Amino acid sequence: MLSILLVVPAVGAILAACWPSHTRTIASTIALAVIGWTVFLLTQFDLSNPAMQFAENFTWIDALGLSYRLGVDGLSLPLVALNSLLTWVAIYSSNEQIERPRLYYSLILLLNAAVSGVFLAQDLLLFFIAYELELIPLYLLIAIWGGQKRAYAATKFLIYTALSGALILAAFLGLAWLGGSNSFIYNPALAHALPVSQQLLLLGTLLLGFGIKMPLFPFHTWLPDAHVEASTPISVLLAGVLLKLATYGILRFCVGLFPDAWQIAAPWLSVWAIVSVLYGALMAIAQKDMKKMVAYSSVSHMGYILLAAAASTPLSFSAAMIQMVSHGLISATLFLLVGVVYQKTKTRDINILEGLLNPERGMPVIGSLMVVGVMASAGIPGMVGFVAEFLIFRSSFPIFPVQTLLCMVGTGLTAVYYLLLINKAFFGRLSAPVQNLEAVTWRERYPAMILTIAVVLFGLQPGWITRWSEPTIAATLHQPPAVVASVAK
Amino acid sequence: MDFNNLVTQLNAGTILPEGIVLITLLGILVGDLIFGRSIARNLSYFAVGGLVCSLVALILQWDNPQPVSFIGAYSSDPLSVVFRAIVVLSAAVTILMSISYVEQTGTALAEFVAILLTATLGGMFLSGSTELVMIFVSLETLSISSYLMTGYMKRDPRSNEAALKYLLIGASSSAVFLYGISLLYGLSGGETTLEAIARGIAGASGSLSLGLVVSLVFTIAGIAFKISAVPFHQWTPDVYEGSPTPVVAFLSVGSKAAGFALAIRLLVTAFPQVIEQWHFVFTALAILSMVLGNVVALAQTSMKRMLGYSSIAQAGFVMIGMVIGTETGYASMVFYLFVYLFMNLGAFACVILFTLRTGTDRISDYSGLYQKDPFLTLSLSICLLSLGGIPPLAGFFGKIYIFWAGWKAGAYGLVLLALVTSVVSIYYYLRVVKMMVVKEPNEMSDVVKNYPATNWNLPGMRSLQVATLAGLIATSLAGILSNPLFTIANDSVSNTPMLQASVQRQVAVK
């Protein structure tokens, strides 16, 4: 069942690379097939069962203790769905006249397979293989179809991610060896037996690895570069899905494998989250480039997830899940819209752009969608961003009151920089440098519209996201964490 | 000793694979004398056929109940079978690669193949010899043929330079090695077979003698030269750059594998008393090789030189398996060498293909190759990424096995260093991929602009295509479908008495 999510895009990638024509059609068909299969899995998913479902289990290489174990539970299913959706969006929103289409589309499909592999893997080594597999396609996607400084940005991305992979591998090797295990099967009981000092060491290594990918201050510097230089569809994938690899890794491995050490580290992690949130927000205020602003807002918003993970109550985990999906949808929308603006006006500088919301000669629909997207990102009620942020603060406040309050300042700052953006670029009179814009076609509007509808829909019905993950989270955190107990006293 | 007893003691059937190679070699020499250049190409196909037969004979020797032969001078245990198979395979692929290369340079093909077969013979004997004289003779057979091959492009001054450098450094290292083993001979009271030496030394002195340590150091110097471990690597980049590319391919795989076989056999069997000392020395060699090889490779502009430094670094990874000295450690070495055989030969086949079509070897000249030759770009990219350890290619599984074995044996520092240096190595391998794939058509290098159309029907090109394809397919699939290879590697270690004894000794010490 689950292997289809890996095999179909991988075969599609080979097909797209070898078939001489109609590459785009092939890629869209494959992406739609993947979405179809995801929907089928969603319908078959047993909501009451917190354990792994649709599990597949084969021994792959005995000597290494590597097994091919797939499974999906409440933590991974929403992210798998997000990946399928955004891959199609990325393919649909790609330029039809893109150079080297065969390589391009096959790399995107390969990326899709690798990311699905990360979310589905139930073997630590298999997780690492999928995690590294995503590296080269994304590097090439940035390096070939990117902007002016793409070579620099892609190399920086590569070095950071490769380092993060090495750290994660070191932690997994360490866990398997210290736990005395001959295999890499995901097994929470393995770490329990270890002394806390060893757990902390392994957790630290793992956190460093995921922190680079997530990204957390001060390891975030690759992200603005990669985002600004990547083309729009790649930015969508990068922000929408690839950053989630790290947050998923934190929830699944850091918390799931080292719950005791996590409790010790949690207060420090919440402080790290504040630094990341505030730094990202302040940097975003200073940006003139719309894309860079959205990129820094990602740094800031991923910090919330760390805060929620540090609180580690069932509610905060649900909140983290919503924030992952919500950030995936919202940042993808914003990148798509910025992409359209850039394509029409040839600039992303908010000091040059003005009055784009002009109903006749501007881009009113894009502008309106932008306003909605920005509101969602800033956490205005009625949209999924609000639900996510509210839940995070609501669930973290009893545990880390001061840290949560400081993070709330971050939401205020989000409103500041996005208002600056909207005010400068979309309100006012249409400025001279951006007269005579090409009309925006419906093709360019559809992807952002679909995502915006999802943003509003999930904002009104957040239960449609949480229902998948609640049983799993409840089972993962069945014991009330020690921190909660101490606060209650 | 009656005749029957002698025949059993000789047990000459164990060297059947070598015999086949030898007969092939003689056939080529005679055929070349009689028919001349007209059938040179057929003779090289004949050589490949002979090597394949020899490989089959090797497979039949697997799990030989009577491995010891020639009154203890030679052993055909699974470990030696595996290493001989690596040497034979690398020679076969090298011949496939060299046909069009040697013909294009206008030198005699049949003689080249004959020298290569001699080197193969030396490498095979070296992998199985358990006696000092035998070791030295086969080592010299391998070395002298290598010097000859290195200088085979006699009109090219760089090839001459490479041959002279290799000869001088090689001769002195052979001398050092010879002095080392002569000490062994004396210390053990005149024994020459390795097991007897170990017994003799253990009997002669209860405590650690200085002579043994000196002998160890000299022996290691000789071996380290063969596997080009830092700091005995200085010849490698120059020789690799100047020699004909197929020769480099053989030196970096076949000759190196034979060197490792010698290292395992000699050190494990003859130096059990100073096991900590030689582990320490090899740890140092491994660290230096990994760091220096990977870091210096970053700065290279010539593809062959880059691959030269990369092969130094790769040897560093292999040494980790040796240093930890556990059963999985040795198995991971064997596995890695197998994988390395495919990916490195694949990469060299691609480099030869590119050099044949453009006449250059600079990394910057590869820019924009994607537009002109997608097949070559794909093959070279896959092989290089595999060398860099990107999953799910073969190299990744090789590396992870070594890391896993090292980690289990408690060599954290080495494994972490290897992890960091392999991140560094991704950068320089990917630089070539970037040149080929990422560059725009307008950034294409001049040689690629004038790139000739691919014509596989030219003489000698088919075999090169076969070599490239074999490298490509093996590199992409040997990782995913690696269970048989793992079994071979593990069995070769668990069925070899000499390694088992050493592993057990180590366990007993702990």
C-alpha cells in the first residue's frame, strides 16, 4: 500500500526522463495519481488506531541491520498528504517553457518519492537514506533553474544539509550501538534503558542535525539564500515540505526516542525557540525583498513548532501538527503569489512596487489572495494560521509562561512586516516602474486559490487536521510529562 | 617424502586460476609474435575471456576444504579467493577500457595487455601468499609490471616522468620492505612461512623485542606505499596524472586491493604480538589519508589528479575496517573494496571516454557536457556520487557498513572523522557533476562545443561502452541489491581460519 507512494513517483521520474515529449503531462499525471492514492489512504486510515497502519516490513540487508519498514500514523499522514498536494502544485505552477523539462520534472518526482520515504520510514537507517536522497535532486533544482546567485545558494544548501545528515547518522549509529541493538528498527524502548547523560548526548546531536534543516538560529543562513535563488515551484516545495522533514524528525525521533532527556532539555529548547522566532521576525522586518521576507518568516514560524514540541503535552503536539500543515499551505501560497508578482513586474523590491491592488491595471486577484495569505500567516482568526498559533500558545503557556509570552511578541512582529509589505507593494497608486503589466492568467491564479481555500477551510474546521493525529499523539504521550506535574503542584 | 605425499602437500590445484591467466598470457605473447598487430584487438578479447575463465575457476575454489598448498607457501582460503577475484575483475574491466585508448596513442596493444596480465598474476599471487619469498616475488612481479605500464606512453614526457618517479620510490620502498621481512626471518630463527614465523617469534622471546617493532615499521612502510596511504602517497598524484588512464584505473583498484590483501595477511598472521602497535600505526595512516586525501582533492583541477587524491581518501576508509580488527570490520573492508571496484572503474571508464573524444582531462572542460552526451554525464555522475556516498548508490552501503562495524567496535573518533571527511568529499565529487549538469549552454567549454557525435561502432568503442555500462549498472544496483555481496564478504571472513584465529585472540584479550 505505502510502497506505491514511493514507487509511482520514482518510476514516473524515470519515465519523465526517458520519454521524449509531453514531459509535463506525464509529471502532472503521476502527481495526480499520487494525490489520488493519498486520498485513498486517507479514506482507509483507521482513526481510532494510534499505531502504525498499512505497515510493510521486509528485511533488506541483514548485515547492516537495515530493514525496509514503512508505516504511517497520525504524525506522518497529514505531512504525506501535504507532500502529495504541494508536489502537484509545484508541477502545475512550473513555467511551461522551462528549459530541460525532462530533467526538471523527473527531479521533482524523485524529490517527492524521497520526501514520502522520510515520512513513511520506520527504520532509522531507511529514514536516513531517504533524507539524503532528497539532497541531490534539490541541489540540482536550485542550481540549474535558480536566479542570479544560484550556484552559491545551492552549494550552501548542500553543505548545510549534508552536515545535518552526518549528524543525524552519527546519532542513529550511536543509539543503535549504545542500545546494544543489531538493527535500526524504530524502537522507543531502546533509548529508555540508556543513562540520561548518553540520552542527552544523542539528543543533542540529533537536534543539531534537525536544527540545521529546520532551520533554527544560528544555522538558518542557508535558507534565505536558497529561497531567494530557487525558482517559485522549488521555493514552494522547500518551504512547504522540506522544512517539515526536520520538524517531523524532532517530533518522531527526538521526542519519541528520548522522552526523558527531552524533558531536561525542554526549557532550554523553548529559549532557543524564542531566539529563533524573534530573530526571524526582526530580520523579516528589515528585508526589502518580498521573497526574502517570506523566507525569514519561515525561520520565525518554525520556531513556534519547537516551542510546542518543548511543551510536549498532547495539545501542544496537535498544535505543532497544525502549525506544520498550516505553514506548509500558507508559505506555499505566499511564495506562489510572490512568484507571480515577480514574473509580471520583474522585481520583488517593496520599495519599487506600489499599488499592485489597482483593480484595472494592477493584479487585484493576486493582491487579494496575498492579503488573505498574509493575514493567515499573521494569525488573524478565521484562518488556519490563527488556530495553529493560538493552540501553540494556549498549550505552551501553562508550562513555559515567560517563553510563550515572548513568542507571542513574534506574532505581533509578523503583523508588522507583512503590513509593511502589503502597504508598500499593494496599496497606494500604481507606481511608474510597474505600469503596463501583463494580465495575470487563470492558470497562474489556480494553485494559489486552491491553497487559499484550504487555508480558510482548515481555519474554520481545524478538526479536519487534528482528527488524524490525536489518537497517535495521545498514545505517544500517554504519561503526563514530569514538567506538567511539577507545575501543577 | 614419497610422491603421493608430495602431491598432496603441493596441492597445485589451488593455483588453477593463476594457471589460466598464465596460459592466456603466454598465448598472447606467442600470438602477437606470430600474427603481429593485425589481431591485437582479438588478442585482448582473448585476454578478457581468459580472465573470465580464471574468475570461474576462482568461484569453484570457494570453500575449498584444502586451502593450504605448496607446503604452506600459498593459501587459497576464501579471503584470498575474494581478493584474487577483485584483482581479476579489475584487470578484465581495465582491458576493456584500454583497447581504444592504447590504439589511439599508437602503441602496441598486445604487449600492453601482456604486461597488464603479468601485473594481474602478481596481484593474484600476492593475495594468497603466506611465505616471505613468495610474497616478495609476487610483490615485485606486480610492481615491475606497474612501472612498465606507467611509462607505456613513451612519447609522452609526463608518462616517462611518472614511470621514473614510480620506479625510484617503488624500488626504495621495496628495499625497505625487504629489510623488514629479513628481520622477521632472523627473529623467528630462520622461518619463512608466516605461521611458523609467528610461532618462532613467540617462542624466542616472551617479551616485546625492539627488532620486531622495527621490522613492523619497515613492513608497514612497504605496504603503505602499495595502498598509497598518507604519508607514503607522494607518488600517487604525479603517477596518476602522467600514466595512461587505464593503468591508473588498474593501479587504483587491482593493485590497491592486492596491497590490502598483503596487509591483512602479513600483519594479522606474523605480528600478533605487536597487534596494538600496528593498529595504532594504521589508525594514524587512516586518519592522515582521510583528512589529507579529501582536503587536497578539493583543490584539484585535473580530473585524474582529483581521482588520485580521492583514491587515497577511499583507502583511508578501508583502513578503518582493518584497524578495528573485528569480524565485521574485515567483512566491511572486503565489501567496500568490491563496491569501490565498480564505482572507481566506472568513473575511470567515463574519464577515458571523455579524454578519447576531447583529448583533455581538466575538470573545467567538462562544463556543459550534459547537452552533448547525456549517457556519459549520467554514468560519471552516478559513479562520482557513489564515491561520495550518496544513497541509494553502492558506495553509500559500503561506507555505512564500515561506519557500522567501526562504531560497534568502539572506534568512535575514527568513524566521526570519516563522517565529516565524507561530507567534505561530497563537495568535490559534486563539483564535477555541477560542471557537467548545471552549466548553461553558453557556459559550455570549448572542447565540449566541438564534442564529436557519439559513435559506438568505432573499433574498440564497444568494449569501452560495455565497461562503462557495467560500472553504471553495478554502481546503481549493487547497493540496493547488495545482499549477495554482503554474504560473500561475511563468508570470506568467517571461513578464513587465519582471520578467525585473530578475531578470537582479540576477543580473548578483551
